[in-house]
Amino acid sequence: MLSDRRSERAALSAARVPEKVSAAVRQGYLTNGMRDWALSLCASDEQAFDSFLEKVGPIFAYLSKTSHTAQPYTSQPQHHAGSEMEAAVCAQLGLKPGSLAS
């Protein structure tokens, strides 16, 4: 009976450890390069792993944040037909207004 209990605990731990480490990576506590070490630590001593996360904090969280809020690049040029700038450019080049649009 004791053997069965140990095997059940090991199976539960084996399923919980990878998820716990993956969650720590997603939240910025660890990097992907630390994954193998974290899996080993968490499997052998889960309390030490939790203590490590508590002390370190999410120091790598900035790596997954967006660095700017600019519009994504598109290969299609964006024309604003009828704008004052377009009219001025057309006038300087001797083109009909609206002829810059492709």
C-alpha cells in the first residue's frame, strides 16, 4: 500500500512539475535556458523551487512585453487620398490630384 501511495505521488508530481516550470517561464520568473535546471530542482525539491521563485520575482517579464505600440509594417503603401500633402506634391510635380494612389 505504501508503494502504491509513493507511485501515485510520483505520477502527480511528474505531471505538475513541467506545468509549474512552464508557468514560471510564461510569467517571467525564468528564461527558456533555465528550463532544464528548473525541472530538475522542482522535481527534487518543490519547496526550494517555490522559495527561489519567491526570492527572484518576475525579473525576465520585460522580455515578453511589446517594446513599442507602432502599427505593424504592411507591404502595401497607405495612401490618404485627398490629403493636403498629397495635393501639394501633385501640384509640385505637375500631376493631377489623386494620381499618386496606386
